[in-house]
Amino acid sequence: MEETFTHVRTMISIILGFGIAQLLKNAVKLIDQRKGPRPSPLHLMWVGYTFLLIIHFWWWEARLTSVGNWNFLEYLFLIFYTTMYFALSVLIFPDNINDYNGYTDYFFSRKKWFFSFLIVIFIIDFADTLLKGKQYFQSLHWEYPVRNLVHILLCLLGMRFNNIRFQYVLALLFILYEISYILRHYFF
């Protein structure tokens, strides 16, 4: 059982590490860029949110030690779930955006995909939390399901609206809530 958990944790760490590497690699490219598209504050906010979300997920998955028995379907589920975070990283910060008029243009051209991936992540998160046990799910109280449902609703709105101010407010809300959640649950 402990050996299986170690294997699961290792696979999750590798996949999430690739996602973080994707974000960091492309962020560093922005510093060294003499030509090409300039950084976009809106895009960088979503990149920052994605980074924070991955780090939070990585920490959250440390609770997998509470899962008593593992089967292949649960393992496969967790690998799929984790790859969604990697895909989100590549989607929000690809290696090349030469076909676009900058990072804002790129974000708006891919925002439906970006928010769709976030919606899938928040839906799958319910199953992931139940995998840790019904008692664990209930220990999260009302905030957890409300959090995920509100995030899903906001993602649907994010897909619909092209107003840049709305997108800035949405990114800021996501970032502030994530920071608030982390601070309230892990520091205070």
C-alpha cells in the first residue's frame, strides 16, 4: 500500500513538475525577449493563477496518504486529473505565439479552451475529493462545493465575455480567492 502511494505521488509530481516547468520556462523567455510580443498583464495574471493552482493542488494531493487501498482505475483517474493541470499550463503559456498579435490576443483566442479546462478540473476535483473518503469530503464543509460551483459559473462567464476589464476582474478574483483559501486553510 505504501509502495503504491509512493508511485502515485511520484507520477503526480513528475506531471505537475512538467506543468510548472512550462510556466517558468516561458516566463523567463519574456525577460530575455528583445523582439516579439510584449508581456500582457492579463495573460500574466492567468499564468500566475495557473501556477498557484498547480502548487495548491500539489499540496492538496499530499492527503492521498489517507486513501487505504488503491486500484488501477483510481490510479488512472489521478494521472488523467493531473495531466489536466499540465495541459492547462501548456494552453495558457505555449512555447510560441508567433501567429498572434501578442499575449492578450493569444489569451482571447484560447480563453474558451482555458476556461473549459478549468471547468473540467473543478468538476473532476469533486471526484478526487471523494476518493479521499466521504468523511474527508464532509470535513471540508460548505465552502468546498460552493467554491467549485462558483468557479465553474465564473469560468462560464469568462468564456462568454470578451470585455478586457471583465477578464481582469475575473483573474483578480480567482487569484485573491486562491490566496485567501490557502492562507485560511494552511496558515491560520
